Amino acid sequence: MEESFDGRRSRMEIIAEVLRNLHYSWKEGTAATPYGLEKHLGLQGKRLKDLLAELRRTGFVDDRLRPTERGYAYLQDYQSRVLPFLEKYGLSKGREPRFRKQSRT
């Protein structure tokens, strides 16, 4: 997992974690809630509320907190482009992301 030099998560990693968590919540058939995200991801309420508002504004999630196609595209790019780049230069701890978008048939 990508972290800054002081051990904190980067903004890109936090966004990916939020989107992954939302994906798995909906996949399991349960609506995601800000409170559940706050507990699961360890984010403060105000910070999470601002981040969710930004993700809605940028089109990564809809009003029901479901990841959109744009949100899934972010996760795919993060996994296939950003993480390998960070790992190449030793800026990642090398943990595999848990997200894998299933192909449509």
C-alpha cells in the first residue's frame, strides 16, 4: 500500500480504498454508509464527508454512494498504472490491491 514518507496514506490510496469499500458493500448487497466507511477506513467524519462530496462532484460515485464507471476506471488505472510505478521506484509497500473488476460477457 502506498504511503507517504511519514507513514500516512496518500490521497490517491485513500480514494482507491473508499471506492473499493463501496464496491464490496454493494456487491454484498448492502448499502454503503458514511458511518460504515468511517469505521472501516479509519477516516475522520469531516474529512470523509468532504471526500465523498468531492467523489460525487467528480463523478466517481453516484448519490447512493455506488461507484460509477468513472470510479471503476480510476481503480483500474490505479491498479495497473500507479501501483506498478510506485513499486518500481520503491514508493509502495507492495501489497496487492483487493479490487478486481469483473469483465462483462
